[in-house]
Amino acid sequence: MFQIFLLITSVVVLILLITKLHLHAFLSLLIVSLGLGIASGMDLLEVSTIVAQGFGGTMQYIGIVIVCGVVMGEVLEQTGAAQKIANSILKLVGIKRAPIASAITGGVVSIPTFCDSGFVILNPVIKAISKVGKIPYMVLVTALMCGLLTTHTLVPPTPGPIAAAGILGADVGTVMVYGLIVAVVVIVGTTVFWCNSKFIKKNYPELADNEVIDAENEKDFEEKVKNAPATFLCYLPIILPIILIIVRSFVLMYAKTPDVGFAKFIQFVGTPYIALLIGCLISFILPKKLNEEVTTTWVSNAIQKSAEILLITGVAGCFGKILQATGVSNIIADIISNTSLPGVILPFLVSSLVLIAQGSATVALTTTAAIMVPLLGALGISPELAVISIAAGGMCGVFPQGSYFWAVTKLAGFDMKKGYVAVTATSFVMGGFALASVLILSIFVA
């Protein structure tokens, strides 16, 4: 039981370091990893070696994927391709279905870009829709917020799920498929039963008025869409890597001779970092001119944005490696085997608590994945299902500790009360649909 006490203590200390002392997640995870190893009685040199192995091992599988994904997202944003994608979806679905169209648009745009950036990009669109379609602004804000956050936490190649998959050794293609299934349920369910509900419409009927509309942003949006590449080309950098990764997973599962010929080639191009590199390179055809601004400035900006994610992901691997070495998994296995709770519940709850404590979905996913590594056997679920459960919890409970809360609240012109409705309440509704979806999914897959 001493090991369990150390595990609980380490998680509590981690949360306190981040929330109360405001110590960066990277240093907090590193300190807790070293402290846990020392407190468990390991040799000091062994602790230092295991921590280093945890960091390097995680980066081996996930580092290039994250960087390529962020670079691709930067190019899509800068060229107006993300806006073109949004416009095409809204046009296809129609103004009468604006809430679900806003949510779907957010879901697509947030696969290659951060949800905060996605809201900045699409907010001028939903403001205009609110005025033209006479739709309460709160309806569209909650729908867009839902779509963006759902795929940001559930669907690779966004950093959180791709990092969690790397830490747990999950097949990324399978995680994509599971994530897309759950994402559809979350987006549709939350939009229909919450965002577009009578409660929201009755209590928050206000349209986006002239004071809320940012004329400059709206003008920039229209200009970007006007100069953006063809719609097919805008989608290509996103869709192709997803197809390659998913096809690779099917080849690995069903090919009779996976190590020869075409099957071998598919495995190569479908390797997550190769697929993302291909998508990244394809995105370079989107700018009108492939100049130094694109290949140097935009890429440098993206690398800077990805640096923090890389470090947090790597050091979460340190935590997971130390947890494995403590042997706590065997003890927890005995405890879990004596309960009737489904194995997907624990990853969901831990991820949600970490999210509520510190505000970042990416940190919640990477930290929880590290905690779950030694517990997978006890939970009786596959690494892929564990990732989806963790991701589901990583969207449940967005409070003012997180930057996304403020991105939505401030850009929408809401006060704190409306912010809690638009972001926090919506995130709990999303979490409910996500957990229900994961529980049902666990019936059909291991």
C-alpha cells in the first residue's frame, strides 16, 4: 500500500505545484518524477537513468509528429485555408443548420490547428451568421466551442491524443477511428441537446450586435478566403495523412504478408510522423509563393509553438517510466480486479481532475497517460481505448485556469457568468456524452 500512497501523493503534489505555486508543468512533472523515484527507495543513479530514458523514449515516437502537425496547422491558418474549409462546410450545411454547421466546422478546423486559434479564426464567421440568420450568439459560440475542443482532445494528429498514444504505445490509426466515432456523438449530442436547446435560446437570446462584430477581423477573414487556394487543396494536407495512418492500421491487422511489397510501402508512408511530414510538405503548395516567409518564418513560428508541447509530453514520459519502476501497477491490479467498475472509468476521471486542476487539455492527456501506463493490464482495456477514455476526460471541466476559457469568453465579449455557461457548462455536457460513448464503445472493442 505504500506504493499507492506514493502515487496519490505524487499526483497531489503535481497538481499543487501547477495550480498553487504556478510552477510550469515541465518542471513540475520533472520534480515529481525524480521525487517519486527517490521516495520509492530506488538507487539515485537508477532514478536519473530511468527519468532520462522516459523522456527520450517518448520523444522517439512523438516528437516529429507534433512538430509536423503544428507546422501544417500554421500554414493552413496563414494561407486562409482553414477559413476556406470553414466556409465550405457552412455553405454545404446551410444557414438553417448553422449551430451544427458551426460545430462541425470547428471539429474539422481543430484537427490541424489549436482550438484557441480555431476560435480566433472562426469567431468572425459565427458573428456574421448570428446577425444574418437571427440566431442567438450564445448558441453559435457554444456549438463552435464544442466542435473545436472535441477534435482537439479526441482526434490525432492534434498534440494531446497523439502524445497520449505515444506514451501508451497505442496504434494511432485505431485511435483516430475511435476518436472520430466518439467525436461525432459528442458534437451532435452536445449541439442538439445543449447548444441549440430551449434553455440556451430562452436565457441568452441576444444576437451578435454591431459592437460585438470586429469589423477588422471580419474584413481580414473575407480577404483570406478570397485569396485562399481551391477548397480541395485546403482539405488535402489534413485528409491525406489521416487516410495513410488509418490504411496502415488495416494493413497491419489484415495483410497476410505485411513486410513485403506494397504493404510494406503503405506501412512506411502511414507511419504517423511520415504521414504528417507528407501532409506538412503538401501544405507548402497552398501559399501563392513558396518564399522565405513560408519556409522559414512560418515554420519557425510553428516550432516555437510546439516547443512547450514537446517538453511537457517528453517529461510526462519520465513520470510514466518511474511509475512503471515502482511496481504500483501490480497492487492496483488487485484492487481493480475486485471492483465492478468498467476499466475506462479511471482514465476518464483522472484526466478530468487533472484538466480541472490546471486547465490544459494537452497536459491532462499527457499526464494521465503517464499515470495509466503501468495500470493498463489492471484496467483490462487496450492502449487505444485508454487513450480515448483519457481524451474524453480531457474535455470535461474547462475552468478559468485554462487559456481556452479566456479565448472563448473574451473574444465573444462575454462576462464571467456567460463564460461559465458557454465554456464550463458546455464542457461538462461534452464530457457526459464522451463518457457514455466510450462506455458503449468498450462493449464492442477491447
